Amino acid sequence: MKKLVIVADDFGFLPSVNDGIEYLFKNSPVIEISLVTNAKYTLEALKIAKKHKIQNLGIHIELLGSKSLGRPVTTSDYTVLYQEKSYEDIEILAKEEIKEFERLVGKTPTHITSHKGIHGNFKLLNYLINYARGKNIPIRKPITALNVELGEQNYAAEISLKRAGLKSSNYLIAHMLGNDSNVTKKAYIDDLAKLKDGESAEIITHPAFFDENLLNHSALNYLRTRDISIFTDKIFLNKITKMGFEICSYKDL
Amino acid sequence: MKNKQSNKKVIFTLHDFGKTKSINDGIIYSMEHPNNIATQYSLMPNGLASSEAAKYAKAHPEHSFDLCITFTDFAPLSKGHKTLTDKSGNFLKADTVKWDFSVLDKYDDREVENEIAAQYEWFLKKVGRKPSALTTQKSEHGDPKILVPFADLAKSEGLPIRAPAWEWFGNYAAQSYVEDLGLKSSTNLFVATKDWKGKNGFSLEEDTDNIIDAIRTAPGISEILALVGFVDKELLELSSVSWHRGEYINLLVRKPEILLMFTETFNFINFKDLK
């Protein structure tokens, strides 16, 4: 048996994202949702979570957000952040964010993810490992978008996670770009076909309805509706289960 | 003097100096050949011919020799370890076909630190000066278990390091860790071993344009790592990389114009230039 976790990122970011995730939650087996704690529409997202009794709610750590910057956060913002801030500074930021999550949600997150994979840097990862270890919280595979010139590999971070005994998937699959759903679905199937029995994967989704607000606030805009189309496609989802996958939650990894 | 086509800095390293006598002979032959373009030489402290290699390095301070710390080949130099070796007294073997280095999980942190110190002390004693940089034989310092004490030593001794790659590819967390410590390092590696081409290596002769294009667009300082040497029975029995070590030597002797393409395109430096 192979395991697959499907995660919807950015809950709380915008009303159209909240609506898209709510729709996906109701109409597909998406069962992990990653909440941005300090976003403008986090409280609205929490109302939705309460309404639908969403259990598997994780934290999508940002450290910096569009709310504090007044504009979308970029990769360069994080590069500068990590250059200028010490391990202790980053720990303070992360601690505040997690504390706020616990205060708002009333419990610890069911998983930890991060914007642009910023937890791929030891300044954040070391703190998260210490936090998660005590509570047995899974952490997303720390592949990062912070230095695409170095490529995707982030072995040092991955092995640190593994040695800490924390759950994480063997593979992290994301196809954020590409507006042809059929091509994207095929890419997911091809990626999933590489897994051997006993292995696990996480698929990152960014579901949202598309409106002017989303267009103005995110470089990833109309493609978010593509994720709604893909992950409500019962034929596509059946194909995945026929490949021997159990679509499950993070705690089941 | 002809202008370089690119301002990009490149280190060209001959690897495994000290591993066996035949490798030493091949590297020394290359070093002394008028067409040699290598600027850096990685010296292993615990190989079968490390003492002889160290002797050569001592007599030739004009060349740049780094200390090539080893954790998965031959035997440790430190004493009193309990976790580093198998029954034969050699380091636990990693699987370089699958690139499985899970043996490192078994190493005690203090023993790793002691072993790095022992290999460093060996270099100081045998070569009579500091190495120009710290590197590792299979880029084991891409693993945090090795990286942390390795980087600490580099920091305290004021030495640059080779990029902490993994499987010779980028390794963001490790690279940003060393940059945050203020260590000077190369940023990416190109392994010139023909048998690895298409995977994580290149053929210097067949992939010349590809390597040059890749280096042009790669960030920071690139390092071309060439496995070079003569081959004898001892090496054949020891290493899966054998005939491959002849490519560079063949180019030196018969096709130096291919090597010139690299030196005419880039600024060749060594690790001493990073200090």
C-alpha cells in the first residue's frame, strides 16, 4: 500500500482562497488544510473550519506576510530575512506565529508546512524540529523555492528531519504551473507511479476561486482554479486509488 | 593576453591524491605536464599512498592542496572510536550506486569531531602547513552530521571549503548554513567522470560545451572535480572508477585544445584565492 496526503495551502490568505478550499473540502478527499495564521482573512477561514468541523488543520508558516509587508512577499524577501536575522530572531518569529495558531485554533497544528518551503533553512527548521518533536507533528518535506539555482535538492534539511524521527512524506509533488489540467493530471500520475510499495507522497494544492482580488495579490492566480478542477475529478482520483494509493491524513503516514 | 569570455571563477580540482600509488603517479604526471589546467589538488589523509602524496605536497607549496576528509573509505586516523568502523577496522561503507549514506546515522557526533581533528592534524604534521581548504571525499560534508564539526573547524582555522553538495548536486540548507557562518566556499560542483555522464557527471571531452554553458549560468564559484590517475591492479580492485581516470590525461597529451576551451572561457582560481 502507498500513502498519499493531499494538502490545500494558503487557507486564510484571501476570501477566494477560503471559498476554494471550502469547496474542495466538501467535494473531494482533500483532508489536510494549511492555515496562514497572520493573514487578513484568517478569522474567516477559521469560521469555515468550525462550520465544517475540519479536523486536519496545519500551520502554513510565513514569518513574513503580505499583511505585514503591504504587498505580496517574494523569494528575495526571505533571502534578505535569513541573511539579516539570527537563529534566535527567526525562532522568535516562528514561535509567535505558532503561538497565535494555537490561540486561534485551540490546539496544536496537525502538520507544519511553510510558504515557499522556507522551512528548508536551518534557522527555521531547527526550531520547528524541536517544537514538532515534543508533539509528534509531521513536517512537510523541506524542499525549498529559496534558491532555485541550487536546484530542488535539500538533503541536509531532509536528513535532519528524518533523524529527528518526525513524519514526513518520501516525495513532495507540486505542479503549480501549467494551465492544461490534462497535462497536469498526467504529470501527477507519472510522479505517483515512481513510488514503491510502502512509500508515501504529499501533493500540494492551491485551490481558489479566481477573482480580481486574487489577481492583484498573488502571482499564482487563475491556476488555483485548475486545482479545484483536478482534485474534484472523480475519474482522476479513482485512478490514483487504483494505483494502490490510500489517500490519508498526515498522522496516518 | 586574450580576454576571458566570462568573469566567472572556476576551480579545477584533481581528486583522490593519496588514494593509491597509481593515482598519485597520474596526478603528479598531470601536475607536471605543460598542458595541465588543474589549479587544485585534494589530498586524502588515510589512503594507501597518502604519506607519499603528503611528501610531494610538502615539497611543492606553489600548488594548492586541500585536505580531503574521508568518512567512508579506508580507516580512521583517530583512536578510541566505537561507531565508525566495521570488523576490519575500516570506515563503514556507503552505497555509492544508490547513494545511500545511512551508515553516517551510526556515527557518534563526538567521534566524528575527533576524526576530523585527527585528519587535520595529520595534514599539518605531514605537509607542514595548513591546507588551502577543507573538502570531503564523497561530499560527506553535505550531511549535517559531518557538516557541523567540519564547518566549525574551517571557521576556527580561517579556511574556505568546497560546496557542501549532496550526490554532487545543490544542497540548500547546507549551503546557506555555511554562508551564514561567513565561510568562503565554492557554490556548485561538476564532476568530470565519463561514466557518470547523464546522471551527476560529465565527460570533459564529449560534454565540453554543456559543461561550459552550465558553468556560465551557475551561481557563485564553480568547481570542476576530475578523477585522474594511472590505473593498476591495486586500484582496479579498490575503486569502481578506474579507466575513467585516464580521460584528463588523454586530453593533456592529445587534445589540449579541449582543455584550453575552459581556460579561455573562465577565470581559473584555486581555494587559496578564496581566503
